[in-house]
Amino acid sequence: MWTDPALDYSWMEPCKYNLSLNSILLEKLWTPGSCFINSKTADIHKSPFPNIFLMIYANGSIWTNYRLKLSGPCEMDLTRFPFDNVTCLLTFESFNYNTDEVEMNWSPLGVSLMREKMELADYELTKINNLRDTVPYPAGLWHELTMKFLFKRRAGWYILQAYLPTYLTITISWISFALGTKAIPARTMLGVNSLLAMTFQFGNIIRNLPRVSYVKAIDVWMLSCMTFVFCSLLELAWVGYLSREDGGGGGSASVAPVTAKTTTHAHQPVQKTSHASQNQTIVAMATPISKQPHGQANDVNTVHRRNVKHQSEENLLLALARENDYGYIPPGYGLNGNIKSVMSTLAGPCACHQTSCLKMSTGYEPIDSMPQEDPVSGNTWTSVEPAQTTQMKRRPQPAPKSKDAFALKIDKVSAFLFPSLFAIFNIIYWWHYLRND
């Protein structure tokens, strides 16, 4: 609105003190040439005709009203995004006349809202400020009238699309602490999927944001949550390493036969052997025990050589007799009156001529040899019970799994530590970004 003394018609005492005219007549009147100097685009609505209001008062005042669509600059500090505020400025001044010809001031009403509460999809208009400045130019001084619009960003969409899903993702990554130290594949799947889901969410959110070089609030949130998931993967790697170290030594104690070394005496050949392929049973006939004169004890406890050519084959058969499935040696196999010498040969260094040694190695009491007499020749034969011919040694029970227990302790501590640290982070984060400056 401006005043043109040339249009004063109050002295005529008119019946109408204001005249509403067509916008075409505005082109024939003097105008101050005002415009929005900082707008990017400005268009007058023309549906179905130019939306320009023109009214002339009796004292020469002219009131014009334009229905415009324009876009102007906004100051955005995304440090607190999505809890930030946006400030938009529109500056109105005369483009052709300086302060010597046109002085511009705000009316007492200033800028009035068309509605009491104005909301946008992403913003809420909170306040409008009116500013008047005198700006020097090379051609003189100009008055600038600035409208300052304060918008508050509506963070509901970001809370639903970014914050709540990350809470669920973080909680899912903590489930791996309760799966145990042996469920490494399942825990790995949970951790990797959680990390990939957060990366996808983060990329989807920042895709439509300006590329700024400083850190935003949502960056702090997403990167911190990704750090929590990554730390849970590191904890999983630690637990998996400890479990892998203990994985080879676990299991129940197994029983393995002792491979005894064969010590062949100079007078200790085997007469004859026959080998069964299915049950690996070796049968041998020993030389009968004859009555020896006093002082010849060496011939009593030995097996006499019958065939020197097959000595290596006989030693192999003796080894097979010791390593068969059931440790079975038929009665009379390689015996000549004393079982202890033969047991020493079969068991190697583990066999001693005491029953306590055999008892400690196998856990069973030894059975004495049972001599048998041939009714025809009067020779004595000695038989050995099958259960006593094979030396069996039980592996000792494994020691307590200290690494596995340590891995379980790590899971228990992590199940308490991760939620606690995340709760502390939430308190600090929301207090810092939601407080009013």
C-alpha cells in the first residue's frame, strides 16, 4: 500500500470512499516497483484471470494484493536433524526507487496468518518475525522489509522409519548372547543381518538430504547403533575363537588299545600261525612243556624256534594278535609254562611281572594261567583267557574346559554390558538433541 497525492479525490465528496478496479488499470498507475529481491521464482496465479486486487481510497491511498507462488531461500542447520528448526526469509523492497523517493514501513498488523495454525507435511510454522533494515547500495539507501518464518521439523516420520527399526535391530543382535557358545552360525547370521539392515536404513534416509560436511544427529544415532552391532560381532568372534580352541578336545573319554612293542627273545620263535580274515583271530600251537633239569629255567618260559625263515612273518602275526578287535588269543597260543613272559612280550614296556601293573593299566584283575595235561604224552599245556590278553588303556577324562567357561562368562557379561551402555547412550543422546537452546 502506498499513497499517491495525484489520486486524492476526497475534495469531491464522493458517495464511495474506495474504488475497486480491474488489474488492467494498475498498469496505467504509478507503482513503487516493489518485489521480493531474494526469491528464486515468483508467479502470479492466473486462474482464470490474474489474481490481482486493486483498491483506491479517497485520500489517494492505493492498496494492491497479489496472489503469488514463489520460492525463497531458507537457512538450514542440519546439526540437530531431524530435530532441527528451519528459518526462511523473504525480503521486500523497491527495485527502482531509493529512500529519497520511497520509504517503506510495516503496517501495525504486520504479516497476518490466513489460518490460526499452519502445518506442512514435514514442518510446522511456529512464528513469523517482521524486520526493517536500511541497506546501502551504490545508488543510495534502500529500505528492506524482511519476513522471517520459523519452521520446526516434524520428526514423526523419522522416528517411525529410522529410530524404532534400529531399536528392534539392536535388540535382535543381542539375542545371540543367549544362544550359547556353540551356535556360531546362527549368531553370525543374526549379527551380519542386523548390520546390513542398519546400513540399508541409513542409506535410505540420507539419500534425500543435502550433502553436508558436518555430522548430523541422525548420523550419530545410526553410526552408534552400527558400532553396537559391530561390537557384538567382535564379541562373537572372540567367543567363537575360544570355542574353536576347545572344540578339538571335547567329547567323552575314549578307550584305545595300547600298541605294545614286540621284544623277540633269541629262543622265542612261533611254531605256526593261521590268520582268520573276519575276526582277526590268530591261533598258534606252542611247544609242550617238558620236565627240565634243575638250573635250566630259561627253556621253561620260552617258545622254541621251529622255522627260522618266517621270523618276520611270525612277529607280524604276534602284532596282529595284540591289535585284533577283541584281543583274543586261543588257549595255548605261544605259551610254554609261564604266562608272565608271554604277557611281557605282548604288552611291551607296560607289562611288568606284577599283577598290580596289569590291574592299574586295564582296571581288571589278571586271571592265572590254567595248565592242562595231555593224557597220552603227559605234557602240560597252558591256556590264557581271552579277556586278559589285550592291554586296554582309558584316556583320562578331559580337564575342565576353562576357555569354554570363559566364553560363557563373556556372553553373560555382554548380555548385561551392551544393554547398559546402550541405555546410557540413549539418555545422553536424547537429552542433548531434545533440549532447547
